[in-house]
Amino acid sequence: MNDPVGTIEQLLPEYLGRQRWFAGDAPEEVRVVEHEELEADFRWMIVDADGARYQVLVGLRPAHEPPEFLHGNENSVLGTVDGTLAFDAVLDARLARSLLRRVAPGETAEHVRPIGVEQSHTSLIYDDRLLLKIFRRLHEGPNPEIEITDKLATTGFAHVARPLATWTFGDSHLAVVQPYLVGGAEGWALALTSLRDLYSADCDDPAECGGDFAGEAWRLGEVTAAMHLAMAEVFGSREGDRAAWASMAEAQLARLDEDDADRARAEEFVGRLRAVQKPGSAIRVHGDYHLGQVMRTDTGWFVLDFEGEPARPLDERQLFSSPLQDVAGMMRSLQYAAAVALAERGEAEHDELLPLASAWEGRNRRSFLEGYLRTDGVDALLPDVDDRPTVLTAFELDKAIYEVLYERSYRPDWVDIPRAAIAALLEPDDESSQRGPLSLG
């Protein structure tokens, strides 16, 4: 077989435009800037797509013998190259095992399977023992996922899966192997199960229904606080820059339409952030913290995916920020869970179940915050008690506006979820029960 890289390059624009991990529509110009033959039928490439770098792994098979694993995965097919079918190599178990040996020499596996539909990376599980995470969008310098989990583990923070092996090109991380968390349940799935039980029960109080999530929310708050203390230990801390935080929120607001009602109301609120007197510390944070980024195992909660929000520039994701940025992310995720589970019940039950959804959200917000704030030492990282509601709400607004923009592009049917949150956040301060405690005696 002649080397097909030149022909594959012509297939890349349309292929990239179909991938969830590619930012945007089909690129206008794609160039292969680095490539290597890992096997006779396996090509590794770094491509430049309209100025951004991506990692592409291509498997090759005779076009007249399409493999069974491509059925239902048509979006993962690049096309035909001189009678040869080109496809995403991670779907081929043999090539996936070859990739594991490349990243972690000496490791072997019999079984391999992909998991999830992810935005910035692809994950493979080997023998329910190892997890290989392949970074698709590449950046100069260390990937935050590897940098942060490795340093957190050195402090004794036991709630991350420490890297076992990494694969690099130049100063960019291409992939990492970590222990697979056997039997783990994603926080998002656990929350939805709790809500489905609640909505199906003849019960008016989430505390009295089966499947109450509040105990897990409390423990997750404790783990989150411990993570922030470990972050401050290994990366240091500095005085929070309220002006910089406000500027970032305003930049997010500027992406909304000029006549968007949310924009005008939120701009007024973000201005309050500049007037905060004691903003607390700024530390490295997770940056994309939500129920889908945590997993419950028999030994407790684990925190996953420290890459930050894929749509934000890497340098922005690496900035020090208030610990309340992560807290705000979890607050937004609790509201999302309640709304998504409610939508599953259909419009006929919406009004009847809405008070239960609000009660569940409020109970779990309070439980998370109580677990977080009762952790020894975390209080020193936070804004002054009087300023905490302003800072937390500003970060919640920033996240909700990010969500509006995301849902408009990818899930228009969900855009009302963050819009409802923005409306609630911009209500006059009333220390409502749903907001939860921001100080504890």
C-alpha cells in the first residue's frame, strides 16, 4: 500500500467537521504537519485545522471488507483512499491495543472498549483496569489534566486517578494512561436516579423519599474543599482579582446578542463584583466542575477531567480564580439535573412536579455547601462572608451564560434551562432557601 497520508489530508475537513471533539464547523484548510506509521494499517497524525492543532488516528482496511465495528459509527469514517477504507483507529480493538503499548510500554490487554461522547478527548478502557485518554485538541505546554492530577496526588489527595504513563510530542501531551475506577458511578447518573425516584414517589419532601442525594452532596462538598486546599498547596495562592473576574464575565456577556435581555440585566449585576472589598484567594481550579466530572466509587468520590471548559482558550483555563468558580459549576449542575429529569416526565406533569424539582435542588445545594464550608481550612481561601453571595452569583451567571451560548449551538431544546437559572440568579437578593448557606457558625 502506498502511503495514503496525502490523500487522507483531502478527506480531513469534512471528517473533522463531524467530530464532537472538533471546535466548530468543517474547517476551510487542513494540513498534516506531523505523521508516523505506527503499524502498516495505522497512521498517527497532527493536523493544523484553520490554525488549531488536532491529533488524528487513522486505521486502514480494504474498502470491500468494511469491519463490523464501523456499523453505527459512520461519522468515524473518513472515506476511501485508493481502495482502502480510512476510519478512526480507536474503534479497531487491535489498533487500540497497539496504541496502549505505544503509550505504556509493557502494558497488554485482552479487551478494550471506548466510552462516552467527549468534547476534547477520546477514552478507551482496557480489561476494566486501565483508562487511556487521547487528547484531540492539542496545545503547547503540559495538558492541565496531567499536570494537575499528578501534583494533587503528590500531596496525598486521594480523590484523583494519578497518571501511570504519558505520551508526548515536543512539549504537548498526546495521551495519558490512568487507573480505571472499577464500579464507579458518575455523579450525573446518581443525581438523575435520585430525581427519577423522587418524581415517581408519592412524596412532598426529598428528605423523606428513597434515593435522597443529600448525603452524597455533602461528601462531595468535602472532597471539593479538600481539592481546593491541595491546589493551593501545590500551585500556591494569591489575592483574588475581582476586576479581572468581572472583565472575564463581561467578555462572556459580550458574546450574547446586543438586545438580549439577559445581557443587560447581567451586566448590571457583574458590576457589583468590582465593588467587592475582600474577594478572598485566587488558586488553580478545576474550571469545568459539574456532576459529570465526578465519580462515586466504593472508596468515595473521585474528581475527573481537569482540562477545563473546552470552548475557553487554554491560557484562560490556567488562570488562578476563586474557589467559588468550581462551587458555582456544581451549583449549576444541580439545577441542570433537576431540570433534565423534570423534562423526562413531559409537559403534562411539569407544573405539578416543579416544586419538587426546586426542593431537590435547594436541599442538595445546601448539603454541598455545608460539606464544603465545614472543611477545616477552606474558609481562609474564600471571600469575606458578606461578599460570598456576590462572588458566587457572579460565577454562576458566567457559567449560565456560557451554557446559553453552548445550548444555542448544540442543544437548542435545552436553552431554557440556563435561561431559567439566569432569571432566578438576577432576582433581588433574599437569602432564599434555595441559595443555601455561605457561612456556617
